[in-house]
Amino acid sequence: MTRSALITGITGQDGSYLAELLLSKDYQVHGVVRRSSRERMERLEKILPQITLHEGDLTDSGSILRILQKSDPVEVYNLAAQSFVPSSWTQPLLTGDVTGLGVTRMLEVLRQHNPNIRFFQASSSEIFGQATDESQSEQTAIRPRSPYGVAKAYGHFITINYRESYDLFAVSGILFNHESPRRGGEFVSRKISRAAALIKLGRQEKVFLGNLNAERDWGHASDYVKAMWLMLDQKTPKDYVVATGKKSTVRDFAKIAFDCVGLDWEKHVEIDSTLYRPAEVDALCGNASLIREELGWQPTITLEALIREMVESDLKDLRG
Ligand code: NAP
Ligand code: GDD
């Protein structure tokens, strides 16, 4: 019998890659979509005929319950969130409501509807904040530095708590930064790849960035959704760090992106200090030994290949 899976946040970057992965494994894929004044299906265009979308919102438990009843999934992937860190300072309550409490709403309706459903929570390396460990593992202290990080820390702990309290198969994947040509334009990776393409085509001269010294562990979204699926395909529920184990600065990212189009990044990047954050996470670098050893997961796409794919996709898009 065909298994059914439900993805919240299906219209986002990861939602679209995960939907494709699950379709390739013969799942019936269902997704939660927020009501909007205009359609936001760009990332799902190719697979729209193969998936079923349901209108709902993480702030409205009734809508989620009805969607669970209709889709009757064996697995639920909770990817929906207010996921942009700077917006969590301008909308801290909304971020807490969706990114934090939204997880409890999911777990509550899930356990009432069918406690046998397996649940994946998209947790984040932002929960580590200013980590003192050189690389962060499942054992690293949780010290978030943004309202988003605080909300994700809540989502992380409530997932563990529901597993321990109600014996649910509920797991939390601590995902480090992952990007792709489908990344939202406000995140630094896509902002840079798009700017490099625009500047190459003579349509823009400069790009304004904030903290160039920040270090991140960047992987490719297509690898990270495989980790999500693997985590639900186990005998025992367990939390894992998902990361490449290599960190680079925003400056490195910009250099590689501009190199891809034969330009000198220093001539085109300027600093806009208004883009600095009230509290920065200076460096993140994940230790993914556990998931490598226990589930055999590993990243397959290098940072250079990721950036090249993003820049080439932006060039193609702009030329088209
Ligand atoms: P994204 O592109 O920003 O997608 C977020 C998704 O959540 C969108 O589909 C959005 O819908 C949906 N959403 C937002 N508020 C909602 C609400 N109130 N009710 C229902 N849906 C709502 O994020 P992503 O990069 O794919 O990330 C997926 C998840 O992983 C997020 O939870 C994120 O916090 C987490 N994460 C991401 C990374 C990363 O580097 N990408 C790293 C760690 C953790 P609309 O399309 O309608 O806006
Ligand atoms: N967005 C942005 N725009 N960031 C900039 C800029 C800029 O112009 N200039 C420098 N940065 C720096 C930020 O200060 C941050 O240190 C780093 O680039 C990465 O910023 P983002 O790409 O916005 O990602 P993030 O690390 O804050 O958050 C992403 O990764 C988290 C996992 O660590 C998001 O995907 C979160 O949802 C995710 O949880």
C-alpha cells in the first residue's frame, strides 16, 4: 500500500526538495500551504500534478487536525517556520508563535489523531548561538542568540519532551545552513549569487552586505532532505546534527561566487552596517560524526559546486 507523508513548509526551499525525494520513493505527498494573495508555487511547479496541497497554518491547530485526518500520513515533516533570522527581531512574537509554539501544536494534534505517526522537526544550528565548542555536536550547550534561535530551541526541546512523555517517534534534526538555487533571496548565499549574476550581466554594480567575517557551515539542501528521511526510517527515534563539518566566511562565499563569473568581489561588495545583527552568531561548524556513523549519511556536494550551481542558475534565470 502506498505510504502517505505530510510536509509543512512544502512551498519553501527544503519542502520542495523533500517532496521530490519522497515522490521518488513512492510516497503520496501532501503539503500544508498558507493562504496568500498570490500563488507561491514556483518551487513546486514541476511536481504540482503529483502532490496534494491543503490550506492550513501552523497558528491554527484546527486546520492542521483536519489536514491530518484527510491525508492520514505515516510520516510528518515539520519544515514550516518564520525562518529568516533578522525578521525574528522585527517580528519576535510571530516567530515565537510559528517557529516555537507551532511545533507543540503539530505534536498535540498528531498525538491525538494518531500517535503512531513519525514526526521530524527541522531544528537549527542557530540554537547553539555563541558556542564555545570549536565544532558543535548533539552534546553542545544550547545558547541561542536571536528570537529565531530561541524559538527553535523551544521547538527542539518540546519534540524531545513529547518523545519522552508520550513515547512518540519524534525526532529533531539539528540542521546547519543549507542552500540551493531555490534559496530565498534574502539569505546571504542567494543574495550573493544573484548579485554576482546581475553584475556580470551589467544590470547592477554593487551589492551591500553586513558582517563578512561571520562563518557558516554551508551544505546543499538536496543532501539535507535525505538526512530528514533517513532519520524517520530508523528503528529508534534519535536526534542528529546534520552538517558538512567545514566552515567558511561570508567573504569566502562572495569570493568564490564572483570568481565563478570572472569578477573581483572586492570591486563590487560594499558594507552596509545596518545589515549587522543586534546579536550575531559569529561561527557555526557542525560535527556530524553521529549521523555519518549510525545512519551512513554524508554530504555529497562541495561548497564550490554549490556556489557554482547557484550562480549559473541565477545567470540562466536572468538571461531567460
Ligand atoms: P523557507 O524556505 O523559509 O520555508 C519556510 C516554509 O514555512 C514556507 O513554505 C512557508 O510558507 C512556511 N510557513 C511559514 N509560516 C508558516 C505558517 N504560519 N504556517 C504554515 N506554513 C508556514 O525555509 P527552508 O530553508 O526551506 O527551511 C525549512 C525548515 O528548516 C525551517 O523550519 C527552517 O527554520 C529550518 N532550517 C533551515 C535551515 C537552512 O539553512 N535552510 C537550517 C536550519 C533549519 P510560505 O511559502 O507561504 O512563506
Ligand atoms: N541575510 C544576510 N544578508 N546575511 C548576511 C548579510 C546580508 O546582507 N551580510 C552578512 N550576512 C551574514 C549574517 O550576519 C550571518 O552571520 C550569515 O551571513 C548568514 O546569514 P543568513 O544567510 O541570513 O543565514 P543564517 O545563518 O542567519 O540563518 C540560516 O541558517 C540557520 C541555520 O544556522 C537560516 O536558514 C535559518 O533558518 C537557519 O536555521
